[in-house]
Amino acid sequence: MENYKFDTLKKEVQKIIDLIASKNNSEANNKLAEVSEMLDELLDFSEDDEDLMEISRYQVLLNQLHQKINASDDQDIDV
């Protein structure tokens, strides 16, 4: 399996997590959109089942991060 395809993706997802941890939700949201585009490109050109499964895992993770960012934004408004 060629994991190098996902190395950049993994690093970018970590940046999103770091931005969320530092409560920089606006920048995290921007980075999330950027990484989502990368993921879509990988999906468009991947045919290998293992790659598709890995992409699916990242899609789930990005969805969870998106929910986390939005939940944090909602809490900031209520305060």
C-alpha cells in the first residue's frame, strides 16, 4: 500500500486539529475546506480499494472536525 499519498493529507488534518485546539476556528474552517478539496482530488483519481477505504476514513474525520468547529462557533455566540 502506498501511504505516501496520504502523508500530506495527514499533516494538513493535524494542522486543523491544532487550529481547533488553539480556538482559531476561522482559520480551521479555511484549512478544512482546503483539505476537503485535496481529499476530493484523491477520490477522483483513486481506483485502489485500500485507497478508497483510507479516503473514506478521512471523510469521516473531516466531517467530525467540521461538526467540532461549528459546535465551538455556536458556543462562542451563546456566551
